[in-house]
Amino acid sequence: MSVAFPPGLLVAGNASGAGKTVAALGLIRALRGLGLEVRAAKSGPDFIDTAFLAAASGAPAANLDGWMCSPGRTRQPRSLPRGLGRVARRLLAPQAGRAPDLWVVEGSMGLYDGAPGGGGSAAQLAALLNLPVLLVLDVRGMGQSAAALAEGFLRHAPRGGGPRFLGVLCARSGGDTHETLLRRALAPALREAGCRLAGFLPRAEAPRLASRHLGLVEARETLAGLDLDALGRWFAAHCDLAGLLRDLGVSPPAARPGAAPDTGGEAAGAASGILPFRRRRGPRIGIARDAAFSFCYADLPALLADLGAEPVFFSPLADAAPPRDCAGLYFPGGYPELHAEALAANASMLAALRALAARGVPIYGECGGYIYLMRELEADGRRHALAGLLPLACRLGDRAAALGYREATPEPGWLPDGAVPAPAALRVRGHEFHYARRTSAALPEGCAPLWRVRDGAGQARGPEGCRRGLTAGSWLHLYPEGSRAFWKAWLALARMAATKARPCHP
């Protein structure tokens, strides 16, 4: 797929909670209000913000990450990694006959935060994709000190080079007096950096997005009470949108001869959260997708299709069984604890999964999907019996059990010998973020671990995950383009299982 990147920008903050999500959503909606076709992406491993970005842009949004797409690399890439380019090209391909006019990437955490050494940061991503940065500064309680904060971000030069800046946007500002003070204080640093003061987003009017332990409350729960068009108008009223577009070299359709503004129609794929992919005839891979299992990277189905599979979707909450003739099943993460009672009550689905596991169909679950494959989940003092394909139990706590980037190699004996490279060549990258813990650290008899894991700094964390037969689960969320070799091997496992040529079991 050959797609030239359109103009774009990366919206970054000085820290988590600086207001960059509200700014990114407002910017995207304001641009759409001008009739521009916009695509959106999120820097880093964040499944929830991408759903908001998709709703605002009217098209599926993707996750882009410079560290997770490059397994085995110990240094930051200086040029665009192949896997990162594939995701960007899928995101920016024409949809419903329209190519994007520009794209907006929302950063994660602070601009320079990521893996040790700067890998995976929004700054690194902006440099790799050649995107200028719109820096959102939380200026609550600041006067002249905002100038020192801005100057530090604009001048900072990390190893490998820093990003270029499009402008600075002050979030949660006070009244006119506060804005006048900030304007004067910031002027010298902005002049030196050659970027504009993009505006002030007043705290008195800023919309609030509810949060949960893994971040924002999911878009499906929040969007009903969020007027995106009003958010876009609010942003446009407080931001120099025309100046930003001039700097990017983009003109709205109304300014183009013969062009008409967009009427506000949503792209059909936005609600799916999945990037378009070409349907292929190959082994059918069932992907769980509903309110309990929504943490699937937008480009994973496209990657599986590239590798010769036919992705199909099903709901463990609503369906009686997975789709027929599936050669393998994948359960992504999500919030199964919020739907544990309904999941446990769907006896038909649970019986179908047990029958498929007994037949030797490969089944793989990540984080929330891992929980679903277990025997039992304890949450809020209640115990819920789940699939029982793995003889494990876990308990949901009120503190994070693990958080961070991960690199892993598969333990021997899991993937088919001869069909793939040696396990050491199958490095994968992803992340771990969960509040549940297994009630027993030791694996039961008849089970074996999946991965040998290191953190983002390269420190060993030991074995991780559990497999029994061809059913496997792990706390790791694998980044698709950082795990392409693994998915190729897992599909080989599915093909072998389908022809009854089963590899060795633990």
C-alpha cells in the first residue's frame, strides 16, 4: 500500500492530565467543522483514547509507537521503522473514497516520557513521522513560571534530536488578566523557537472526561453525554486555528474553488475501531469484540489478513458460540470485570469454548482475555466462574499490579518446531497494565509459562503467562507490528491444529 503522508501535527502535553486529550478532540472536531477530512492516532499503548479519537474524526484511529514496533532494537531508530510505517499507511489510506487532508496524533504522558532512553515517547514519534508538535501546557496557578516551563520544553534536545514545534497552547487558563500575563511571559521563548502562541483553553469552560483505573471511561459510556460538535466550537473559539492551518499549509474546503464543507457524516468504520483490511480466504481467526473485550489494536486484523488469515468477530457477551470453522480464537483485553456476571451467565458460549479447546483449537487471551480463560475472577468481593480453560484464579485489586513496556521471547515447546525461526528470533514487544493478580504465583500441574519477559529498560522479569494444551493466556498486550513474527508462528500453529498435526504439549 503506497500512501504519501498528508500534513499533520502531534498534540503533546507537559505531563499526564495536562489537557491534551480534550485539546486533541476539540482540534479534530473543529477541523471537521471546517469540512476537512481528518485521521487520528494515539502515541503509545492506549486503547481508550483511540475510541474517542475515532468518534471525533469519524474514522478508525490507530496506536503508533516507536519502541514497541521495533523488537530487539536496543537503540532508538533514527529513521521510520518499517512496522510503524505500515500502521501509518493503513491509517492514512483513502476510506469511503476520501483521502485525509491532515492527521492529528495525540501524545501520551509528557512529551519526552517513554521507555528509558526516550524510546516510545511522543517526541520520538514526532521526529520519526516528521510531525510538528502543538504543546499543551497546563498553566493552572502559573504566571511567569509558565515561560520557564515552555522554554525548557522548547529548548530540550534529547539524544537523537528533538521535535520541531508548531505552537504552544495554554490549557486551564484563568480570565483575561491571567491570559495577558501569560502572553507577555511566553513571548520571548516563543519568538526564539519560531512558533506561535496557539491560544488559551479556559479552565472555567473546559469539559471533563470521566476516568477509571486504566484511564478514561470508555468512549461507549461517555460519548452519549459529550457534545463533540460543541467541543469543536469551543476549541475553535479559543485557538488560532487559522494560523495553525496556514503554518501546516492546509486550506479548508470552503477556501478551495468548487469544494464544499463536510456535512458531518461519520465514516462507517469509526464505530468498529478497526482499520480497513482486505478480506482473504485463509484460516478463520475469531476475534472477541464487545463491551467486555474492546482493547484490540486497530491494525491487528489487517496484520492477520496480511499473514493470510481471515479475521472474523464475535461477542462472548451476546453470541451463543464463536463463528463456525474458526482455526483459532483470540481474546483481547478490556474490562471483563465490569461484565463478569453476564460473561459467566452465557453458558452456551462457555460450553462452546470448552468443546473447541478439547478439540485442540488454539485459543489465546491477553490481559482481560487471559482473565476470561481462567477458572475464576474475584472482583468487589464476588466470585465469578468463567471459561475454566486455564486452571487459574485471579483477584482484582485497587492498585496496579504491573505497568510498563515489555519485551518477551516465547518459552520452548509452545510454538511449532520447524515452521518458524528459533524462539530467540521471535522477540515481541508490547506493554503490561493491569490491576488483577493471580491468586497463586505457581502454575498448576499440566501448565507451562508462555514468555520470558524483560521490561523497557532490559531488566529480566522472568517467566510470564500460562498455557495448557493449545490454550494460552498472558498479561501482555502485544503490539501487532512489534509481534509480527509471533502472529505468523501462531497462525502456523492454528493451521497445524486444523489438520490434526498437533505440536507437543506441556
